[in-house]
Amino acid sequence: MLGRNILVGVSLLLLLLLLLDHSPGDRDEGGIHFGESGPLENIIQGKRTAVCLVGEARHLELTGPSIRKYVLETLKNSSVFINMPLDSNSYKMFVLDGGGGSYNFTSANIFSPQYIWETKVSRETLTAKKSPRALQGLLQYFALNEGCETMIRQQEELQGFKYDWIVRTRLDTFWTAPIPVEYRNSTYTVPRGTRYGGYNDRLGVGDRKTSRIALQRLSALPLIHSAGYRSENSESVYKAQLKVGNVKVAEDEFSFCVLSNRSFPYPPGRHGALVASIQGKGPLNGAYCRPCRPSESSSRSREMVERMVDAWIPSEAAEVEVCDGSGGWKAGWPEVFDAVAGEEAAALRKESDGMSKAECVSRLARFKDRWSSWKGPSTTLICELMDR
């Protein structure tokens, strides 16, 4: 027991030293120590950039083509990492394979989820309120993000270099325009809106140092707890984590939304959540969305958005179309998706839906061969889970 306590203490000390490895600058009114911001850098010109995609593959046949087109193909010569729990949808990852592409499939980790022990620290620091999978869901999400840091660090040790920039986003994101390619050093960039008292945690872009801190969502909880934070949601504990780590944060516009099955009260209250149609234009910054026909006019949709307090506040550039998100996906959603996503994405959707196990194994085997490192079950086993 004594040895275990010493080990835990040493681990926390090392993490504290890592989080404080920033030169403090000015302090804002909220008490965040800001490091010095560098000039804008183009992260695809002479830079080593890693892209880490995390999460379940539930709607990957719909989101994957947009991720490939607007993220992977935009971030040329990047190294792609996937950290994905194994389930009946994992076979859909083949839709990320465009055949060519200037990006590199570097490391895939497809794992069987394991229960994460809910400690006194995690129970006190976090709140499970409004989390669809309670506290365990938050811990699993944090572990997915932290897995990116582990995978990227292992690749750096293997190759003997450090990445300059790291982009982390989710596999359930539907993109409608290219990801920006210019960011500032010593600043971690997140999407605007969907703050819920903290920072939008559905995407993050930073240099190596800020990303190392931002990705350690699980192991940072003891330090956040010791700093006095209690009953935080995913977004507010994210803000606390970056504050404790002395990381300067910037918000930017990103043209993606999170394709979700979740149901929300409609019309939403001022502290509720909106569901946008993927037919809308402009940067949705990670709002919940569906392939749905809008239930409100553009002007009425804008009014609904503007009265929201904590949630998503898109830019004036966004043409918002709000849907009734109180039930399941409505009839006719495939037609809406196909019209917005285009012929190639529509073809992949239909291929995924009608795929036999033999076709699945063949398609996934070709995709697996493109990866430098593949940690996970065989393609045969993944495809056997298709209908479960």
C-alpha cells in the first residue's frame, strides 16, 4: 500500500510539472495564465501535423466521407491516428479510405472498452448531469482523448521526432467546408459556442506543448480536484484543465456539426440544446445536427439561436436551419443526406448499409493494409459484429 501511494504521489508530481511547463504571461479576469501567443502558422507548410480521430463509428458511413474530404485531404501530409472502441459499427471505418490521398494512415487502435474505476476524485470533480452515459460516459470520453496523446507519443518515440501540431476531433462530426489551416503557437484553439460554462471540447488544435496538456483529460482530474473544482461538466472541466495548465485558449469558426441520435426537448429552453439541419450553411461549430428538414423558417431559427444562453452561438456567417429534435430521425432522412453530401457519400452510405460479411472483410482488409500500425482484432472479427 505504501509503495502504491508513493507511486501515485510521484505520478501526480510529474503531471503537475508537465502542466506548469508554460511561461506565465498576463492573467485575464477569469484567472487564466496566458502564455505568449506566436504569429499565425500554416500547419501544412513544412510542419509535422498529427490528426487524431476519436469515438464510436455509429454514423461513420455518413460522417466519414466529409472527414476525409474536409479534414484529411485539407491537412496534406498529416499523420492520421484513430482511437476507436470496438462495436457493431467499427467496420464502417473503411469509408475513410479514399484510395489515394496525401495523408498517411499512421496508427489505428480498435479496442474493447473496459470499465474505468470511478474514484472519489472523479465523482467530486465531475457531474453526470445531462451526460447520456452518466459519469462512466465522461470518463470513457476523456480516456479516448488521452489515448491520442499516448499513440502520438509512441509514434514520436518510434520515429525519433516530435509533431509540430496536433488536431483532435470526433468520428461523429459532419463537415461542410475545409478545416482552417492557420493557428497560433502557444495557444489552443477550440470551436466557438457550445460552451456550457466552459470550452467547446468537440475539437481542438494546438502545438505540441498545448496539445499535450489539452489531451490529458483523465490524468489531469486529480490536479483539477486539488485546485478546488467540483461538479463540473465536460466543457467546464475542460476549461479548468486548461486554466490549471496555463494554456491560452482561442475560439475559431469550424464548419462541422455532431451527427447525433440524442433527443432534446422542443422548442428548447434558454439553457437547452438545438438540433440543426445539415442543410444549413456556414460554421456550425460542433452543434448537434441531423439530416432533417427544418421545422422553422430561417428567421425563426435565428431567433431561437439568439435566445440561447449557454449553448451554441454560431457566427453571423451561419445560415441556421433548426429541426425538431424531440424524437428520432424522421422519415426521408437518407434523401436529405444524399442531397447535401453528394453522390460519392451517398454511394458509400448505400454500400455500407447493404454490405455482406464477405464484402466487409475484403473492403476492410484493403483499408487495414494502408496503416503503418494496426492494433485491434482481425478484419474478420470486426465484420462478424456487423449485425449485432
